[in-house]
Amino acid sequence: MNTRMTEDEQRKAIAIACGWTAVECTVCGKPGFVAKTPEGATLWRGEGGYDAGSVIANNCPNFTGDLNACAEMERALKTTKQQNAYQANIAEICFEDQERADNQVVFNQLTATAAQRCEAFLRTVGKWRE
């Protein structure tokens, strides 16, 4: 039985879709790894490579709770097709009443929560699970 994605599952799926990589810490304290990270812990490496600032211990960005992280996520949608699909997904998620005036629809899209944006993004890239 499939269950709705947890916030952690959503964050990880978005990170991977945005080019982040999960790496295992095998030799802690080497350049690129966070000091005091337990052996075998999962680290997340961004597009910046192994620079110390690009590695986050035990978690990827908080896409589901941070609109700044969502802005990074949204920049990963490069094509017009992806951007249009994302906008349609946000509209579907944000609105129960499709008869609202156009200006209300746009306002609700602009003020979508981080969680709503994450669901729309994952639907857009085909990674959402109910």
C-alpha cells in the first residue's frame, strides 16, 4: 500500500531532481566532509562539488519548509513545458474553487506555501507519490 510522501522523502526526491547527490561519509574530516560526522552518515553534496560549504550533514535543503529553498528548486525547471506544468500543478493544488476570478487564481499561485510548491514540483518531474 502506497502512503503519502513524508516531508523527508519529498526533500530527498527534490534534492536529487535538482542535482544534489547523497554521499556516504567513509573518511570523516577530509576536505569536503563535515567534521564530526559519524562514519556511514549520509551527506548531501550540491552542484558546487566537494567545497566545504556545499555539503550538508544528514539532510538536504528544507524545501518543504523554506521558500528560499523552493526558489532554488523552481530554478531547476528549465523548459517552458516544465514551467507550464508546474504552474498548472500549483493551480490544481492551491484551488478548490476553479470558478474564482483570474486575479485571485494568480494571487493564490504567488502565495503558495513551500509544501504546496514542493508537491507541485514533484508532480511536474514525475516523482510525486500519493
